Amino acid sequence: MILTIFKCDGDEQMIYLCIIEIIDNCNLRCKHCYNKFESNHIMDLETFEKVARLLKPYECSTIRISGGEPTLLGESIFNYGSSALKYANHVEITTNGVLEDIFSDGRWKLFSNIQISLDGTEKIHDSIRGQGTYRKAFNSLVKLKSSGNKVSVMMTVGRYNLKSITDLRKELSQYDIPMYIERITGTGRADANEELTSDEVKYLFDIISEYDIKTTDPLYIFYNDKKREYLIENCIMGGCSAGVSALCIGPNLDVFPCPRFRIVCGNLNKLSLADILNSEVITSLNDRDLLTGKCGRCDNRWICGGCRASAYACDKSFLAEDTGCFINV
């Protein structure tokens, strides 16, 4: 399997995935959330369509609608989904799934994936997100699945729920629901002390490999020898996509490299998207020879690059090493 080449020296910037946060508010106050989402700002539909249109020349194939909690907008969420489909091949949505009634609507099929957050078994999930939230989210998940929608689960993993991964995986397997995992990032409400150590990351990936769990974590490249055969010097061929092949746009039109990497690269009310893509942060993320520490010394930086959000959260430098890396270089 040949890796997709995201970017080589001199190439035009392409954004294949854009996460658009349409609301800066949420009905939950999760302990590990990377942001606080308390401003109540909403990106109206007209502005959303303008943003989606801006992405078209950059070959954006997937728009992911997020928040905050996007289902707080009620049935108007389907208008956003329909609008995004004019400009992207795939439209996804992320939700906490607790507003059960809205998931009975047949229009959910316009989304190519509906991702609901579950963070472990019921007791652990509820301790993170609030009493009763697990059962509501799980009911929504099963309801959507049984209606023929494509669904998945995202589990955010820290030290507090690392040991509950397999139990959740077994429960989801009964319904043939795919499960994704991402590491906690110590920003927003999250406690940086809950970030996984390198040994815990290694344990996490052993579990992922054994139980057929999916992840886009850049460090998982070290579990795929085949991918590492296709390394091309000065070409980003995978790994961390923040600011390279993916962006996040907030409801006030601030642009971030990724949802968990909350450094503002520019605002679309003030700058063009082209100008933002030429900002110092974005251009630096596209040159992995600028990485420092272990990541800078690693021969696999062009196909991994470490998690830039984690580096920024731990060291306040987005070019620092990913402290979760278990490879000695």
C-alpha cells in the first residue's frame, strides 16, 4: 500500500479535510475537552456556505461538521449538511449523541459518517461526561445504525480510561460499529497530567493492533512496516495532518491547524485563505526539518511528524517533540 503524498517541496497546498465548528457551545462539560466552548457563537448557514466554497479550489474532499455540539442547532443541521455536499464529496459530523430525539430523523443519511463520542464503559464515560450520558449516546448510536446510517465511535484516551478500551470494543462489536481512538491533549478543560506516557502509548497501540481498533495517530506508523518503505525525502507522506492536509475553522472564522491545536493562524474575516495558508505556523508545519527533539532527529519525521497538538500542549512549542513517542532516536 503506497501512502498518499500530502505535500512535497514546491507543491501547492491542498486541504483534503476541513473540520468546521459551527457552534461554540455545548450541552456537556466534559472533563477532558480540548476547549471550553462557552461563547455561544454560531456560524450562520450563509457564512458556512461561503467557507465551504472557499475550500473547493484546495481539493477539499471531506468536510466534517463539529462544535461544540452541532445538534444544538436542531433540524437546521441538515441544511448545513446539504450545503457542504455542494462543495465536498463527503460530509461527516461529530456529536456527543445525547439529544436522542433528533437521531430518529431519516435525513441523517446525507452524512457519510456520524461519529459519536464514547469514552469507555458506562461508569467511566459518565464520570467524564455526566450521569446518564453513556446510555443516551449509546441509544442514539444503535438507533442510527439500525436505520442504515454509517456510524462510528471516537474514544478519547487518557490515563483514567486506558484500561477500559477492550470492554468498550467488545460491546461495540456486537453491533458491528467501528471504533476510533485519539489521545487526550492537555488543553482546555483537560488535565495535562492525564496525557499518556510513552509506555502507555505503546500499550495503547498494542491494544489497537490486537482488537482491530482504528486511529489516525501519527505514531501508529511504527506499527506498519509497509508504509515506512515509501519514505521520500522532503515529502510529507502521512502522519500529523495539522496544517498540512487538514484545517479547522471555528464559528468566528478563526483558523486552526486542527481542533486540538488551538493556535490561531488567521481569521477569514480579515485574511484570505491563501494568506492564512502562507502564515508562519502553517508553513512551519509543512517543513518537518524544523522539528526539534526526538521528532527532529527521527528519520521517519516525513511520514509521522508526531502529534503537533500534543507537542504544543506539553511544551508550548508546536515544533517540539511528541512526548508520547516510544521510539528511541
